[in-house]
Amino acid sequence: MSTDSFRKMRSGGGSLAERQLSRSGTVENTSDGGRPSSAGTGTNRGQGPSKKPARRRNISERNRPLWMLIPGGLLMLVIIVVPLILGIYMSTLNLDQYSLRKWISAPFIGVENFVEALTDSPLLHSVWLSVSYSLIAMVVTLPLGIAAAVATQNAFKGRALIRSIFLIPYVLPAFVVATVWRTMFQPGGVVDSVLGGIGIEAGLWLNGPQTYWTLILVQIWASWPFIYLLALSGLQSVDHEVHEASALDGALWWNKLRYVIFPYLKGPLSLAFLIGMLHHINNFTLPFVLFGVPAPSDVEVLPILTYVTSFQSFRFGLSAAMAFVSLVLIAIPLFIYLRAVKLDDAETPGGKK
């Protein structure tokens, strides 16, 4: 073979082995009905089969929390949503002791129960009593809880014992607290004896004009440790360097509390105030055991009025309407708090807007 022929062979497509290798690769790539196979190249061979399993794994991981919420969602549906719907339906019926046996076929009266509850019943008076006594109790318990938390924040001998004693009113059941205080407020009881020993004339604590303040006093004693716990948890989050910096700057104790400590307590105390208000408004056990039913008019709070209307007057439709009004009353401060928290999150640098 001449030199010119050899050069033409190399310029025309390479050696014979190279041309055969390229033909075999072409045949392999087009073996599937003339379509190039994904395994023809090294890049397609590494990426092709692994894409679909990765996508399936990501989808399963993303949807897995939704599957885990199904048991809790069903439980909330049975315990909360279904009774709420039944209560709203009952509030539109003329349901009493005569129609209770066939309550589904009770006469439908629409919003007449709500009109009667707002106009011809002591509902508004009960709402005022519930809100006012809850607000007074929270205004008093806030400084008590903060003071107790500040007093027991730093380490000292016997701090664990003092903290345990502070938690006694909180760990006792409401039934026990009400029973003990009912015994103490009996005529000639412990309270009357103590006040008589210092020259103060005692009155009727459980049946008379002083019942309203009796309820507030017992509620304060039973609920201030809750404020104490949340305030103490907020104080634990204060950085130690902040205390050192305020001490080096020579800040007085009031300025330190106002400008260093209280900003850290804003969130826990706001939550404690909301939870405490809702708990006091819904508290049934304490006034029920303390005063009995029918309770005096000065302490006929909303839960007591709903109970008396339902199980003593047997006006089940009217009591359902009262219960729905109490639900709306509770939802208002809860909505305000959640809205405020959402606005605070939006104003933070990392919050969503």
C-alpha cells in the first residue's frame, strides 16, 4: 500500500478497528426499535435509572407527616368537631325535658334561643361576672408570680424547698382547693376566727354580697403559681452576660427589671395572661364546689348559668345557645393573641411577610 493510500484511509474515518467500534456502538444504541438507548453513553448510564427513585423518595418523605396526622385528626373530629356541630344544631331546637326523648324531631325555632339568651336571661350578667373576676384575678396574680419568680431565680440555701411550696396550690385539684376553702369560709370557721382575733367583724362569705370577692380570693390563691412557673421559665432564658453588663453599668434594681428582665418576660407573660383568662372564664369546678347550685347571683358565672339552665331548668336548647356564646367569647381574645403573634413574627428579620 502506498503512502497516499494510507493517508486517504486515515483521513476518511480512522482505522478499521475504530470504524468497527463506532459501528458496534451505533448498533447498540439503536437496538431498541431504532431509538437511542439511555445506556449508550456513560452520562446517561449514571443519571437515567436514578432519577425516578429519587423523586419517589422525596414525595414519600414530603407526604409522610400528613399520614401521621390522620389519627390525631380523626380524634379531634370525633371529640371536638362533631360535638360542636351537634351543639350548634341543638341551639336551634326547642329542646327541653318533653322533647328530649326524640330530640332530632324537636321543633326548629332558629335563633329564638339566642334572642332569649341575650334578652330574657341573665346571660349578659354572667358574661360580665366571668370577664370581670377573671381580669381582676389575673391583674393580681401577675405581680405575685413575677415577684416569686424573681425571688427564687438565684441560687440560695433551701431554694428547692421554697419552689416546691410555691407549687402546692397549682398541683392540688380544683375540687380539693374549693372544698378546703369552703370549710375555712364556713360561719365560725378558720377565717372568721382569725379575723375575729384581730378585731374584724366577719360576714357571710359563701352566701351574700361578699361571695364575689370570695371567688376572686380563692381563684388568686389557686392560679398564681401558674404565672410563677411561666415567669420563672422566662427568667431562665435571660443571658448571663446581660446580667453582668447591667451590673458593670451600675444599673439599679428597678431599671434592671424594667429594661433587662421584663423584655424577656413579654412573651411568656402574654401567653400566661391569655391562658389564665380563658381558664378562669371556663372554670366550673371551683365555683360549683365552693358555692353549690343554685349559686348566689353575684357568682353565677357563665359555666354555672349554663349548667343550671341545662340540668335544673331542663332548657337544653337554651343552654346550648349559651354555650355557643361562651365559645365566641373565648375565641375573641384567642384570635387577638394569635394575630399579635403573627404580626410579631412578620416584623422579625427572619419572619414571613
